[in-house]
Amino acid sequence: MKYSIITKLKALQERYDEVERLLGNPEIVTDRERFRVLSKEYAQLANITSCFQRWQQVQENIDTIWQMLEDDEMREMAQEELNELHTFLVPLEQQLQVLLLPKDPNDERGCFLEVRAGTGGDEAALFAGDLFRMYSRYAEIRRWKVEIVSASYGQHGGYKEIIVKISHQNAYGQLKFESGGHRVQRVPETESQGRIHTSSCTVAVMPEILKAELPEINIDDLRIDTFRSSGAGGQHVNTTESAIRITHLPTGLVVECQDERSQHKNKAKALAVLDARLRAVEAQCRQQEESDIRRNLLGSGYRSDRIRTYNFPQGRITDHRIGLTIYRLDEVIEGKLELLLQPIMQEHQANQLAALSEITL
């Protein structure tokens, strides 16, 4: 393992010991906020410190046995022990490198997921419905809570647009690579000649922002309109002006929410989505300024990026970012999204490891 990596691990170990001492300080124990921050840091450092200590112990044993190789009588036994220790050392080094990778602080958050019909008319709306069902089934399998924030229904089924809130820790980290353009190739039910049509949808995944972290939005920058809800929802929903439309004038972002009976609740939900969208816009601007984002094989996550194609006649699904093609489309649509998510995350991790190796040369 490179000397620079070992140096960094030793520094983290020292910090771990320091935080442990601080958590035993009565003054810090009574300071709830600082105690919370330090406790979180302590938990984050615990895994990497424990792994590094195991690596150090194995390395010490290797150094000791190396000296035994000079003894003719002990050489054969020492060589066997060395071989065995190296089988422990290699995976420990790989684990340490993974633990050193930079963490996205948003990964632990819940998220907002938006699905919008793109080109393809009614078929695009139906495909948006299929995608929403896919994500809902995935969330159901993982026992995540899914809450519809807003939905605009297609004329013949599906959705023109649907926004949901997924309230579960790590939901954003699991789904963030779903952002982008999704294309479908299949024969519509209305197609009498059996011709394959191509339609598209866009997906956006944004981290949920805690209330304490919400940016201050100038009320003068907002135009808030009320209107009657449309679509399914019962007599009350369709006959009262409980739906809310908020327009952020400086950016032109528009958010609608009509899922709740209460105008107040709809407004709160719409503002939460607007906050998340504004944060996403800021993040995209920062990414554009960073040159290394262009080298990321997984793309920017912008909606203009076509990330995946679903070919129903052949039961094939292709993720264009990593060149992955599998013939298990039915399973993925039924919620087994990990068939795609795991290879994507592994590729992302491999990219990070390659970048870490360049930095530590």
C-alpha cells in the first residue's frame, strides 16, 4: 500500500482517538449539538480505524515472519505463513481504499423523484407510468415510504408528470444515478401494424433537504396560484381550490402540488420540492465548473443525457453509461432494480479508486 495512503490512515486514526477523548469530556456531553456532530464523526471513523488496525496487525506479523526466512530450518514454515497472511492483507488493503473514497454527504438522505413524459405522446405517458411503478416496486421491496407530491395524468393512462417523496435513509444514495433520459422501444397497444415505436421519459432524483438546511427564499421571488385539482381524487379534491402552483420568478422553475386536500399542506410540499430543485440547479452549476465531471463515465445526470434503453420485444435493457446489457427486462420493471444499480455503483467506485490512485502517485 502506498506510503501516502498509510500516512492518511494514521492521521484518521489519530483523529479517531482525539474524538473519542472529546466525547468523554463533560463539557461536550452537555453541549448537545457538538456532541451530536462528534458522535457522527466518531461513527464514520470507527470502520476505517478498525480496518486499519487489523491491517497493521497483519503487517506486523509479516515483518516478524520475514526475519524467520533467514533461518534454514524455519524457512519453509515461515513461507507458508507469509502466503497465508498475504491472503488476508490484500482484501484489507482493498477495503481500506474503498473506505477512503470521498463520500457524498447527500447519500444518506431521502429524496424527491420526478418522472416526466418526453417525446412519444400517449406512449411516453404510459412509459412514465411504467417507470413510476418500477421505482414504487423497488421501494416497496426495500420497505421505503413513497409519498406522491404531485401527479399530472396522461389522457390514456400513465403520467405526464409525477413527483414523489421517498422518505428513507440512503434512498438518494441508491437512486441518484437514475437521473437522465430513459428511452423505450416497444409496440404500442394502438399499433395495428405491429411496428415498434420509440418514446422517452426523463427522471430527476434530488436529495431531500432538511428544514434546518433550507435556503432562504425571498417571498417576493415567488408567484403562488391556487386552482382546482384534476384527475382522480374524489369530490372534495376536484371541487375546491386546494391545488397550489408556485413559480420561482428568477429561475422560472414551476412546482405544482394537488395531492392533499389541504391547501396549506399542498403549499408546504410544493415549497419542499422547489427547495430541492433549486439545490439541484446549484449543484449542476458547480459540476459544470469542475472539469473532472466531464471524465466521469456515468455522465452528469442531466435530463438531456440518455442513460438507458428498455427494449420490450427483445426483453433487453441497456445502460449506455457503462455499456451494460441484460435480458431481464421483466424483472427490472417489476422492481428488481438492483440488477442495474449494483453494476453502476461498482463502476462509479472503480472510477473513484482510479482517481484516488492518480492523486496518491
